[in-house]
Amino acid sequence: MSFSFVVTKRQTILTAVLLLITLTTHGADMNRLSDYQWKNRLILVQAADENASEIETLRSARAGVDDRDIVWFVNTGAGVVSNQKALSTSLESDIQALLEQSRSDERVLLIGKDGGIKSRESSLNLGAIFRRIDAMPMRMREMRAN
């Protein structure tokens, strides 16, 4: 066995291991609601059914949602729909548990980057949510920095 073959084989194995570690940690980084703290603001919605108009409302406001670092979750009863690609079962459980803890008239929760609940509303009003976020000190600093 030549020296160059051994080095190439070791580099290939090392590269494969590093790639596996990277893929594993990337997929595991958002498994709980607390993983979003200091990264994103969250909107949690308890929808009446699977055909929730809230989902389309949130999807159609993508520019405003993205600009404000918002991740949203809508619990339809049949599952959780989000602007995230895939949700872990533990994340879905966190969302459902938090929404179940709320009173029946509190169907929409806004959670700040600090992890605190900033508002509890009976319906989704994105304009009001955007105004509330834009009045937050952290958001004002973000807007001045941009």
C-alpha cells in the first residue's frame, strides 16, 4: 500500500465524518422552542381547523415576516404548519403545550427574541403584531443598524 493511498483514504474518511457531524448538528439545532431564543421572534397560532386562513395570511406576508426575523407556527389540530422546513416531534410538542396552556380566547401568541410572551390575542392581526414588534427596543436597534 502506498503512502499517498493511505493519506487519501484518511482524508476521505475524515471528510465523511465531518460532513456527518455537520449534518447531524444542523438538523438538531431547532428541536425546542427555546432553541429560537435570541435568534427569532415567534408567532404561535391555534387555528380552528386544517384550512386555517392564518396560514395563507402568514405566507403572504413573507417579506415583513423575514424582515422581523419571525418564525411562525400554526397548530391546525391535525399538525403544526410553519415557515420552517421540518419540525421535530419535540418542537411540535412544545408548541402544542404552550398553546394548550393559554386561555381559549388567546389563540395567537407573540414571543420575543428574549423568549418572553409579548402579546396574547384572540385573532391574527399581522399589522398590529408588526407595529408591536417595531416598537420593541431590540427591533428599533435592528432597524437603525440596517
